[in-house]
Amino acid sequence: MFRNYMMTALRNLLRYRQYTLINIFGLAVGLAACLLILLYVNFELSYDRWIPENERVMRFETRMYDRGGNFTYNSDRIPPVTALIFAEQFPEIELYSRFLNQSVAVALDGKAFEQRVTIADPDVFELMGIKLIEGDAATALSSPDSLVLQESDAKRLFGDSPALGQIVRIDGTFPMKITGVMPDWPVASDLRVGALAPFSGPIVDYQPWVRHEWGSFWGPTYVRLAEGTDPEVLAADVNEFARRVGPADRYQERIDKGIQPSYEFHLTRAIDAHLQGDISGGDGRASIVRLWAAGIVALLILSIAAVNVANLGTMLAIKRVREVAIRKALGASGRQLVVQLLAESVALTLVAMMIGIALAELMLPMFGQLMDRALTSDLIYTSPMLAGLLGGAVIVGCICGLYPALVAARFRPVDYLSGMKPTSGCG
């Protein structure tokens, strides 16, 4: 029986080609747009969730105040020297790493390559869950001349030859040894990381103020807190400590004048950091409000496409009055007509779903470039997503076809013989 319904549905869809093409194309475009927006929203929500123990991994941030004690902006970084001091003074901080980016020239075999180098601390591997492809994470950043390359950079510099143990020269001056190769840094991260080098290395030597100046803000700092640590309580303790040991002109002298200190530190969960909207210079960041808006837009696009299918289906049901009258005269029940029209609608939405997925794949590179995100379609082909798409197509097909089916089912053959035509109204 089901096979007969589907065969009849396909024949009718082919019979009314113009109606079928308009509906399939409209629904497919709506679904493709919805999928693209969904991929974007999913990507934004996935930022830094790959970090192990991410519920306890925090980013130190700084609220900045002007000379009058007025709040000016929120920074996603703290002075690098303070990270070291805080980690030494507060046992609640289990692991920490600072991330200071520097663009350098790497010389190798008489050739020069531009390379991003990120100054980091030895805890970076455990903190961020980095498993080295080559080398030992325990010692990879233990020497001042250490350098850990990302896999793509290692291939760019050395091709298929082993990178471990090779010597390169930074800025034509500093010889550094490749002590490890790590996977490329995940794209869904607020951090932009290149090759890793230690704070004790020569890259920082010619900028000594970075190591001891409280006024030097360069790169973010991430920490993992001990279990049970309240970030707000720790931030309050850190600020109290900073008031005691920090530079007098930034703390005590201002406090004596009744003015807010220059800095106030606080902690933000790494998995929440990307969606914060109050970071100065955060042009590449999203916000939870924008994601909600994007989700609503996706739902509206799909809803409009579905309503369009329902409207056209109703018009077609009215045009098929002769067919309905003959079928009822031959003994077809209203239930059979409803099931038949629902089968046609579901078949249409299933075809539209497949075309919509193909359109989303086709448009994804352009959409990713437009949104400045490295989007992939992997989410579409996961079992839960495919099941959701299939179930959604059936549900949308039933919803779109239900009203046209009821319009046709309640029409009586005697009305057709008397010259009456069905209407799309409820009366």
C-alpha cells in the first residue's frame, strides 16, 4: 500500500512539473540557508570546547580605568609578569600559560620564511591538551633555544624530512632547535597560535620590559583552576594582592586619593570568552545575542519556505477538483485522499532536503569566506543531524500537505457535478 502511495505521488509530482519545481527549489533554498546559518552558529558555539577540563580553564582579563578612575574598556590580556606572580602566590591556579605572538623571519638553508611565533609557558601542552606528533611535551620548552612547530609549518619548512632536531635561525640572529612538532592549532579558538617558544628564549631578550613591567599588556593568559575554586573569589583575592604589591602609581597612590586603581583583574571561562561582547578590539568575536538572532532568522526562512509550499499545495488541490471528484465517485475515502496528498508533500520535501544539502555544500566555501570562518559541513553528516533532517523533512512535509489534503478530502463529488469548486477558506 505504501509503495502504491509513493508511486502515485511521484507520478503526480512529475505531472505538475511547474508546481513541483517551484516548491522543491523554494524549499531547498530555504533549507540550504537554514543549514548554512546552523553551521555558523554551531561553529561559534564550539570555540575552545576542545580544551580538556574546559569548565575550569579561565582567561585572565583586565578592566581598565583612566586617571579619573572611570572605566574605559575591558582587555583580554594582563601584564605577563603578573601571571607568573599570581601562579606562584595562589595554589588555586594549577596550570597557566601566557600567549605572546611575534612575527619573525626564519632562515633555513639560505632561504627566509615568515613565521608567527607564540611565546608560551611549559604548562601550555597539558593546559590545552596538546599531544606532540614529534618530541616530548615535558621537555619541549625547557631550553631557551627551543621551538615547537605546528605540523603545517614543519612541512612548509622541511617538507617530508623529519623536523625534530633541526636548527633554524630567527631574524637572522638567534639559532633555535626544533624540539617538537604539534598538530595545527584548532580553528575554533580565540587564540591565534604559531610555533611555540619559551619565555626564557632570545625572542623576549630584546624586549626585557615584557618580563617585569606591569604596564606591558601583550597577549592573553589562560589558567586552569583547582577543582572547587570559585573564580570570583579568586579574582577578589588576586586584586587584593595586586593592590599590595603592584606599582604605587597604579594602585596605592590612586587608592589614597579615593580613585579606582588602574587595573582590576577578573576571570572568564575560556568557553565563554568568544561570545563576550565587551572586549576592546574584539572585531572577530561573535555574541550570544547575534547567535540567537541568526537562529531566529534561519527558522523564519525555513518557515516562509514551508508556508509557500502549503499555499501552492492548496492551490493545486483546488485545481485537481476533477481528479478528486472522480476518485471519490469510484469509492476513494477521505482518509485515502489525505494520505495520498500527504505522501506527495513528503516526497517533495525529501527531494528538496537532498537538493538543499547539495546547495549548502556548494555555497559553504563562499559563505565561510563571507563570515570569515573556516566552516565545514561535517556536522550535516553526523547520525543525529541526518536523523533530524530526515525526521524534519517528514514533519514539514506533513505540515505543508495537511491543509491541502483536508481541503481536497472534504470536497464532495456532487458539488463538482453541480458546478461548485472547493475553496481554501475554513467555512
